[in-house]
Amino acid sequence: MASVNMADVKRLREITAAGMMDCKKALEEAEGDFDRAIELLRLKGAKDVGKREARTASNGLVALKQDGDSAAALLELNCETDFVAKGERFQELAGQVVAHVLETRPADVPSLLESSFDGQTVKEHLDSANAALGEKIEIRRFAVLEGGYIGAYMHKTDPALPPTVGVLVQLDKANPEVAKDIAQHAAAMAPQYLKADAVPVDVIEKERKLFEEMTREEGKPEAAIEKIVDGRLKGWYKDFTLVEQAFVKDNKKSVGKYAEENGVQIQAFVRFKVGQA
């Protein structure tokens, strides 16, 4: 079996994104033939796809595709390591899939996986990338907003890596500056809901019950509990709903007030951060 040097191993790893030991073994088996080594790595990757199902894909990126100012899609594509996330193959796959999402508007992730582009299903494209890159590759979620004016903001937590936070903001009319401000605010402050009446009933009931328990433990009079709980729930809305959060550029006003002062209404937003709910 031919011996190989670390420079060749490193070069093969840069080409394929496979592990160092896998690259070394492939080069040894291929007797230094790079093309053959790449083929061997792909064969090994295809055999290992099933073994990766139980592994965790907690890294990755958020990809964006826009169609003018009135439609856009976000996609979270996951992998196991930052090394793969910053690779060209992985980023190209994310770009292809998010463009397909915007074009076809699938109902959910299973429907997306069954749909096709370039002669293969999305699942087959993922399996091919899985085999080539040697990691578990999966789509976690996607979203599409359409209508009105759609602004977007993509944030990199590390300049060497692709964006890991993406935000879409839908306004009732065009205002690029306001849309960008609100998208940046959402990226930083992580609101969970648009406004109070968008919060699911079960979430409100859970928070109300918690506040009631807290208030009773503090020894507050029973007659005052409901009023105190209502006040705490209003405070919760200010923390977790976009329109009621204090605007990061001027915390004396809410995001909703900032939008109102600029003659627009926020109709919807989407915020994805890799690895977070």
C-alpha cells in the first residue's frame, strides 16, 4: 500500500470535506490517485449513510431566496460540523433547495423531500451530499412569505462561516429601511410571536398558571392575584412578541410604534437560528 504525505491528505480533505483518516486511507488504497481516492470516499460515504441517521446535525446554515420585493423563502439546512457548513458543496445544495422551496411552495418538510428538481428528489440530493461529505445532512425547516413588501436580514455569527441567523419581515407596503431595521431587531432580540393575539392559547394558559403560582408563593392577597397576573402577562408579551418589544435602536418605543410612526404595519415575520427552536 502506497504511503502518502499530510499535504496530499489535506488537499483531498479540502476537495471532499471527508475526515482526515478517511482521506488518508483512501489515498493509500488508491496509491496516490486523487480521482480514484475521491471515488473511494464517495463509495464509503454511500455505505455509511444509514449509519448516520442517529447522529446529530446541529450545525449548518440558514439560506435565503427572494423573488423581487414581495416573496422570499428561508431554509435551515443542517450538518454535523462547521467544516462542512462552510464548504462550497453544502452551500450550493442549500441554495438549490431554498430556490426550489420558493418556486414550488411545498406544504411541509416531508412534501419537500418527495419533490424533485434536476431529475432527483430533494431526499436523493441530500443523500448524495451525505455520501460525498461524510456527514448527516438534513432539512430542519423552511418558510415562505408572500405579499406586501418582504425585507430580509442574514447574520453571520462567525465571518468564516455562512449565515446562521435569517429573518424575513413582511410589511403592508414598501419601506426597505424600516423592514431592515425590524429584521435586524428580530435577529438580535429573538421574538417568538408577532403580537399578543398570535400567541397560542395553550402557551398563554401555561404562562398564566405559572404567574399565578409565583404570585401566591409571594404571599399576595387572593383578591389582587388576578390583576397582578394580568400585569405580569403584559410584561411577558413585551419580552416575547415582536410588536411589543422595546425597539433596539430606541428603547423608549416599541417595534410596533416604530412601524406605525413610519406608516407601515408588520404583517408577519420569520426568524431562524441554526440549532434553536
